[in-house]
Amino acid sequence: MKTNLDRVFGYEFGSIYKLYVQKVERKGRTPDELDDVLSWLTGYTPAQLASVADSEATLKQFVDDAPEWNPLRSSITGIICGVRVEDIEDPTMQAIRYMDKVVDELARGRALEKIKRAA
């Protein structure tokens, strides 16, 4: 029996990425800004993000294969889907929610430096 986590982990990254692009563009932000924050978080280059988005890679594969998760990601706090990101126990789900959180911050107009937790 598939659990909720299995279902989420099985989503294609490319379809989620397209939703992220639509969300930020609706709010007046650009795909380049999206790539910037996702690159900061995951270590993927914009070209690598595009390549993974064009593949059939799942969210779990995207998370597991990320070149280098930013150590400042632990400073990303707040609530996504009614759950505090810092309290999520499953590391893969927490990584997915970190992505959701930075995309939300971008869509809400937060400055890139603040999203990237610059000092």
C-alpha cells in the first residue's frame, strides 16, 4: 500500500517545477529568480535544474541527487500545509518543504538576499 509520502516522493520534479514557475510568474517574479533560490538551496546549477525538470526524475530522486544542500537551510522556518518545516522528521519530505517555503517566499516578494538567509 502506498503511503502519502510515497505518493509525494513519486511526483515528477518537472511537473512540480512547472507549478513553481507558474506561481512565481503570477506574482511578478521570474524563472531566473526561481532557479537562483533553488540553486542556492540544492546546489544544482540552473542548467542542471532544467535538465532534471526535462527528465522523468521524481521529487525523491531530485532531493537525493542534489549536489549540495545549503547548510543554511536549517534557518528556513515556518508553516507549509499546516506543518512547521523545522519539525518534519523525514529528511526527504523536509527538503521538499524547504523548497516549497523558499518558493512561497519568492512569490510573496521577499528579497532574494533574505530568502538566501544572507547575513
